[in-house]
Amino acid sequence: MSEFHFADRLLAAIANMKTPLIVGLDPVYEQIPEDIRGHKSLNDGDDAESAADAMLEFCTRVLKVVAPHVAAVKINSAFFEMYHSSGIEAYDALVQEAAAHGLLVIGDVKRGDIGNTSERYALGNLSDPAFVGMEESVGPDAITVAPYMGSDSVEPFIKVAADEGKGVFVLVRTSNPGSAEIQEQKLADGTPLYMHVAKLVEKWGAASVGKAGYSAVGAVVGATHPEQLAELRAAMPKTLFLVPGLGAQGATARDIARAFKPDGTGAIINSSRGIIFAFKDAKYKGDGGWEKAVERAVIATKKEIAEALGG
């Protein structure tokens, strides 16, 4: 069971890499290196196929750099979907490439709808394909899910995750500034909405706790709200946190330390722009080109997190 259980697999991979850092792949065509955008077949940002191919090339090269250093990557599908069929094809190719590197893959898709629609979303975004000719393809190891429509919208994702040894991360307290408009609203008893959702997530995951003590139903909790992060950690002892917000969004390593239990487990920390676009940051520039800058950023971020967690 442990080898099949998502949380157990993720925690084992984290222990092996000695870091809870994961890298987010949020590519923007206009920001990828000139040595890619300047290629004759990849130099047209107004052509969907050309742009999607350029971003796939960029992310594939990033994967080669970060794979020896982290346990997982989070791929944001929106950055690919804007290119329609070409982008969706590139997103799927990147999932396969990351899996081939031995990385766990989190598809940042934020899906959720009424029950029968969620069932299709779960099959299309999380499940390993069951169609003829796709036997060698895999789906992500986990995806992000929006819970606004309630338990019957989330249950199909949890079922697919249970059937296939995968996971879901439910949005609980997100890192964006506007999230307070909804997530901090109070219920009749004074409970903030994000805490109500947190209790639901802990309940939804109760039947899927692995040998390491964590559920396959995780929570997205932004590091940009450190006091609430600590509050949620105490309220969700069996829930793994996916923590965005480090770096470009303003959160520090000291902020993210609140996502962890005293034993150093309980969370994965996502950094996207601060790593994949590190070649734009003067402190990471030097010999070796843009890929070396990405490597320097991964190593530096791992060190920063380790120091914040006490070594």
C-alpha cells in the first residue's frame, strides 16, 4: 500500500532529495531565453504551435536541470491552455517528460464542477489514460481542485485518486491578494470560511491516510498569510500542504516554516518564477548560461528552506 499511496510516495521522494522544495513550471513565451525564442521554428509568439513548442523546449530543459535536486514539479496548465490544442499537447508532453525523469507531477489545473462533470474532469486531468494507443501515457500524480461547489464536486477527484494511488490538493487559503474577499468571510458562528473548508478537507481525507500519517487529500495554503498558515497547520494534522508564494509572490523561508510539523514534515514548498527565470536575476548570473542560473537558484532555495527549518 505504501508504494501505491500518493502521500507516502511524495514524502519518500522528499526524504530522498532532502528538501521539500518543488519547482513550478509557469512558462511565459516572452520571458523564455533568446536562444530558444530565436530559433527559426520557435520565433513566432503569435503562432500557437511555435509558441507552445518553444515553451515545451524551455520547460524540458528546465526539467533536466532541476530533476537531480527536487522530488516534484507543479505544471500550471493555464500557461499552455492559452495556446489551445497546441498548448494542451505540449502540457501533456511535459507531464510525460517529467515522469520520465522520475519526478512526481502535480497538475495545477484547479478543476471543480457538479458531480458528473467533475468525474470527467478527474478522468481527463488526473487518471492515467485508458484509451487505445495511450497505454504508455500517464496522468499527473496529483492535481489541484477548487472546492467552492461542495463535497459532491470534490468526491470524484478523491475517488480517482484512491483508485490510482494519486492525490488531490484542495484550495483552502490561497496566496493571491484578493483571496480575502471570499476566504476570510465569517460564518454565523464566527469561523472564517477558509477554516471551514480546512475542516472539510481534513474530513474528506480521513479514509485515505497512508503509513506516514498523511492523507492523499492535501491542501493548497499560501505562504503569504503566515499566521493563518500556522493556524491551519494545527487544524489539519493529517493533511499535506502545497505551499505557493515563496519568492516572487513575497513570502520568505521563515514564513513557510510554519507549514511544517516539528518533525519537519507536512508540506511541499513551490517556487516557480524565482527559479525558472533565475537567469534574469543578477545574483544568479555567471558562467554556464541560463540553465546554470536555474541550477544555482534551485540550490540556493533548497539551502534557504533548510536553514529556515533548522538544518
